[in-house]
Amino acid sequence: MTNRVVLIGHPVAHSFSGGMQQAAFDALEIDARYELWDRRPLDLADAIAELRGDDFLGANITIPHKEHVVPLVDKLSEEAQAIGAVNVIARDGKKLIGHNTDVAGFKSALDKIVGRQKMPRHAIVLGAGGAARAVVYALITEGFQRVVVFNRHLHRAEGMVRHFGRSASHMDLRAMPWHNSVLEAELAKTKLLVNATSIGTVPTETPIPAELLPSDLLVMDLVYNPPQSQLLRDAAAARCTTQNGEHMLLQQGARSFELWTGKAAPLDVMQAELDRAREQGLRQMPIDFGPAGETRQAAGS
């Protein structure tokens, strides 16, 4: 019997996860097929129920379902519980266990962009969804002293800050209204900017006007398709150090693979497939993304 793993999100058509994970299964001769399931929020519960079939190893969960899937699984890992978001479901017998590998993936990406520099202690995070929750939790556990969250709907950012109240008691974690004047003032005080929204999957869109970006900022955009978002292009022009979401995608995907199979992920094979997908995507650009919001894809998916 061929085993199955699925990516559940809305949308999923532009995800690189399918090719990356399938290449890993094939390289280790694991009889498994990775499928993309585009499921609306109303259909999420039925999709999770399907995972209880004997032929499923598990699933990846992407936007907009990372938070909504939490009550639908049987058990949460300690990290997923702390974050309040799930991006991987693995089987434990008949039980579905929710995990979060975005945190480890983001920490690896953060180490890569910081390099030999001293780890910064102040950060700005854009977004308040499942990916942003993983980023904020990673920054909390990395010892950051001040993290400011901006989201278009302020109440969502404030809710996330309240969620992390106890684990962030040692630091200044706050939500602020998304206004250019406030962003500009905070950007002048910070070293790290993380875009954890899907703004940027449309090549001409950016969450922050170019003129607000100071030089020498570390700018991470969790968007990986396209590989260079408008934010990253503007940041590079401002002499910032930049990184897209591909490294995080690879690292969280490797940990997902290990949860499903119990085997070490073939990172070189997975990276080669990401390289191929990226090159193919560039050859196909420009992409018709349709109306805003229809083909949004964040890292970890």
C-alpha cells in the first residue's frame, strides 16, 4: 500500500513542498505520495478526519489553517501547545499528533542570516497568523529583549501578545498599530525585521514602503515564491542583509519528513529539488496570481 502525505491549505498550488518531499521519499525508496489539498476553512474538519485512514503518514498544514487545526488533532507537542499553531500532523497509532517545525526552521534561518555577527535583541514581526506565532515564540526562546508585532488588524496582534504573556514575561513584547509613522519610528530602533505575512507573493506588493527601510537592517521575508519579493529588493537597495523563506522551508520540511518516516531527511536531495523548482518558477515569471489573496503562500508550506 502506497502511503500518503498531504499539504492542506487554501491555496496550495504554488507550494514547493510537494516536489521537495516527494524527492526525499523517492531518494530513500519510501513508498509514499505527497499530495496538495486545497481546502477552504469550512472543509478543514473533514480533511483532518480523512487523515485517520490507514494509508496516511500525516500532513503539512499551511495558511490559513495553522491555528484552526489545533482543536482537531488528538494531542499537541509541547512546542505546538506553547505556540498555539500546528504546521505538521504525524500519526501515533490511531492518534493524530500536532507538531510545529516552523520554530526550528526559523531559528536555523535566523542563525544563517546573522552569521558571525552578534545575535540582535530587538525585532519587528509583521503578521499575527500561524507563521508569525512561530517566529515570535522563536524570538522569545532565543532571548530577544524587545519584539514589536504589527498586523493590519491590531486586535489579532494584541491577542497573540496576550497568548505569549507568560513565556514573554522576561521581555518587552507588544503590539502596535500598522501606521507608517509608527513603523518608521520602530524600524529606527531595531536590527531585525521579519515579514511573516503573505504580502509579497504578488511580486509588486510590499508590506513596507521602501523609504522607511534604514540601512544595515537584517530583513527576513518568509515568502519564498517569488524568491525575491519587493520587500527584499527594496531592502537590498537600502544596503540591508536579506533572506527569503527558502531556508526555513527546507529546514522545517526536513523535520516534518523525520516525524512522518523516522528517518533522517536527505537534505541535499531536498535542496536540489528546491533549486530546480526555483529555476523553473523564474523561467515562468511573471505569474498571474489572480485577485489579491487567492494564491498566497507563506513559508513552511
